Amino acid sequence: MFLSLLKFQTAKMKTLLLAVFALLCIQAVFSVDPNEHNKVVCYWNSTAYERQGPAKFQIEDVRLALSLCTHLIYGYAHINSDFEIVPGSPSLDTGSGYSYYRLATQLKRSFPDLKVYLSVGGNSDPYDEEHKYLVLTETSEGRTKFINSVNRLLNDYDFDGIDLAWQFPPVKPKKNRGTFSSIWHGIKKKLGYGKFKDEKEQEHRDGFTILVRDLKTQLRPRFKALTLTVLPHVNASVYYDARLLAPNIEAVHLFAFDQKTPERNAKEADFPAPIYASYGRVAEDNIDVQASYGHERDDNIDAAARYWLEHGTPGSKIVIGIPTYARTWKLTADSQISGVPPIVTDGPGTPGPHTNEPGLLSYAEMCARLTEHAVGRLRRVSDPSKKYGSYAYQAYDGDTGTEGIWAGYEDPDTAGNKAAYVKSKGLGGVAIVDLSLDDFRGVCTGEKYPIIRGAKYKL
């Protein structure tokens, strides 16, 4: 009897040990990232479906890109007044007519290695409601409501993870000033005038760190991923505690582009997405503006990557954002004729014929302006240094009074340069922002998604 009981207990122990071993093996398999250093994270803003004509972007257009992507991030969900995650475009995301949430995750049937995440925020929530993203972090009740709503959403849809593109307050844009203006501004600064200050920034930073930790605790047993997207002009040194965040995230996507935009910098055009700071530049006004990474000359990819590396984030978790569009400014009689940036401008350039947004051209719209016989052809200036990016321009016509245009843009070569930088630094990969603004119809050269290809093949 005793021997039989002993054998039973031994067999039971072996079964338990085998079960534990199997669980550890499963966890090990899920924790190994087959794309540790060659991630191609493709952002898809579903509202591109609402564009008209050739710019209309549909689910089949997404499918055509997925052989190039390792991850697909669907954007963007919002937060409601009760601090719960909700669809950003309900009729499109979950409505009976489209239900893109389900269609997006069903793409994994054709691409079984693809990971599909849902992103929340992304500067798509109305600007006047941004305070929700700060207030949510302040209390355990707010954080718990958000986490519970994420769990409910993941129960309803088969997303592989959640991306937090948190809408922290953007820093103020830099301004150019003359000598007298600079002196007067310095006096006002000492007196405390005109400077944005989040009085609870440390509380918001700590609250966000706790949110990430607690959310990951909920996601980990379900093998769901958690990633961050750092939006342009957010002060990462204030709002992100990189050392404490790193163990609880699979990746941080650095949107180190749109450093200069025609909305924020209406009077001066410059490289919108440089890898390094421009040589020989002296920033007159860095002293009075919160730096995105806590130091001067930080408006470039290298500064962003170094900040996260120096604060304990493994290189394999750092993913560099690459835009698929041009930023454009209007040139006037006061603009230089050479086109060399920084250049005096007067606000956003004319909208593109298909995207119809001032100051922005999709890559397809941009390359159409570079062809030899194009109406309103732009003069292209390449970047032999591989540090700053390409630009193109058409000077102001003094004889007719016709305004000109200056465009800083991404193309397959500059995307490849950014991917080469990622590879040389041992980083995790690239994030393409976004699919709908690449040449997804192949009108430039006949090849679809040339910017994604330019980056992917250099990783």
C-alpha cells in the first residue's frame, strides 16, 4: 500500500514537473523575437479609407504590403471621458459595414508570422481633449479603468498587443529672433512669462510608468505584447522613465521626424527628418524651449536613439520611425533663391491633389513633381552625406509673382540610409509611418511600396 502510494506521488510529481517544463518552453518560444534586429513595423491609419480618388486606401492595399512587414500597427483608438479605450472611428473600426478591427486581425490567416497591434492616441484624439491622457495617469482608479477596457477589447478582437502612442503635451516650437527680440525674450523668460510648464509632470511620468507596469502584468500571461510610440515633439526626458519602462515593453517606436513642420515652423523650412544634427548650425533659441531629449541639438534620429540607449533600453527594442511623405512650405519674395535650408517661408505649401492636406504630399504626389516633364516640376537636391535627407524646391517667380514651394521628403534612398543607421547601431528595426502615404499603387516606377522596400533591404 505504501509503495503504491509512493509510486503514485512520484508519478504525479513527474507529471507536474513535465507540465512546468512545457510551460517554460512555451514562454521561451513566445519570448524569442525572430525579428530582433530587422523589424519592419508598418503603421496603418485606417482613416485613409476616407480619402477620395487614387489616395483612397483600403484593406486590400494593406494586404499587398504585408509580405514586407513583420508587424502591423492599426491606428488609432481613443480614450473616452471615463478613461476607457474606444474606437477612434467607430463606424469604420467596429461598425457592421466594415469592422476593420476584425478584418485587420484576420490578415494573420494569410500571414501567420505577422503581429497585429492596436495603437491608442497617435495625436488623433482631438487636441482639446489631450488632458485625458495626463489625468488618466494620476490615479489608480483611472489606470485600472483603462487596463480593464483594454482587456475587454482584447477579449473581443484578436490583436496581438497594444501600442501606447500617448498624447503627452508637445514642447513649444523654436523661433528665430533678432538680437533685440532675443534680449527681450530672455528678460521675459527670467520673469517667468510665456513658458509652458506641466505642474504635475513628475506625477504624470510616474503614473505612466505604473500604467505600463500594471498593463504588462495583465498582458503577460496572455502572451500579448505592449509597445510604446514616442510622438514627435514630446519631451521624452520628462514623460518617459526609460530604465523602468524597458523591462515591460517589447519595443519603443521613436517618431523622430516632423522635427520641422509648416504648422509649427511656418516661417522657416528645414529638414523634417534628419539622422544627425545639421553641421555648423547654431540654434539661437534652444535655451528657452524644452528639449525633447533634455539637451540641445536634439531634433534628429541619432539624439533620440542615444537617449533611450543611454537610459537602459536594449538596442533591439528601439525602432526608428521613417515617414513616407513630404513636408512642404510656401516660398515668397523673401525666400532665398538657392533652396538651401533653413530657408525663409510663409506657411504650408499647397495641398496635394489626392491627400488634400496643406503642407503635406504623399510620396506618390511628391515623385510626380520630380519627373522631367511634370507641371510645376521641383528641382531635386540629393543628400550625398546620407545624414539629413533630400529636398526639392521651385523658387518664387518675381516676374509673375507666383509663389514657390520647398519640400523636405523621404524617398527609397533616404529610407535606406535610415535603415543602414539602424543596422550599424544594432537597433531593432524601422517603423514605416504610414502605409497609405507610400506609393502603394506603384505610380512612380511601377513598384509598389518603394519606401518600405528601400528600408527593408538595408536592414
